[in-house]
Amino acid sequence: MSTPDETATPETGGEQTGGGTGGQRFGRITDRQPSGSGPSGRMGTYFVRDDETGTVYSFDYSDIVTEGFRTIRTGERVRYLTDPANPGHAVYVIRLDLPDVETYYYT
């Protein structure tokens, strides 16, 4: 026999376990460690510190959501989701500090 917690869903006011992503988070990029292209095709590992909790999450360039080059600089503000299936990993990372086009490309 199941308990109410085991059968709870978002529709019934409970939290569904397993799968999906955690809530939206905000943070700053604290570091980047290059790993080379290698067999996995990863260009580097980035680290973001959560503004609210101070927890540090890692992600790679394929987790960056943008048009054009997928790159982020140390110190930039980002919005991201956490992945409950992979603790310590950020996904769907979006840059918030986009450079001014005139300054970035024409100076």
C-alpha cells in the first residue's frame, strides 16, 4: 500500500521525485578549466557559484544556451537550472551580462 508522499504529483500539491530539473538559479562564473577537445569533444569545464546558497556547480560548453559561440567569461552573471539526476551539475546556462555589440565588436 502506498503512502500519500509516494503518489504525490504536482497536480495534487506534492513534489514528484525523479527526473526533471531543479528550479531556476542565479550565480556568477568563478572559474574555467580547459580540458582540450579530446575524445568526448569537451572544450572545458566551467564553474558557477550560486548567489543564494554559495554552492558551486560545474557545466561544460554544451550546457550553454546561446546563439553563436558558446562561451562565458569568469565573473559573468548567469541563470541556470540544476539537474537532480546529476548533483553538482548545472544545465541550460544562460548569460545575463551580454556585452554591448558596439563596444564588443567595434573597439
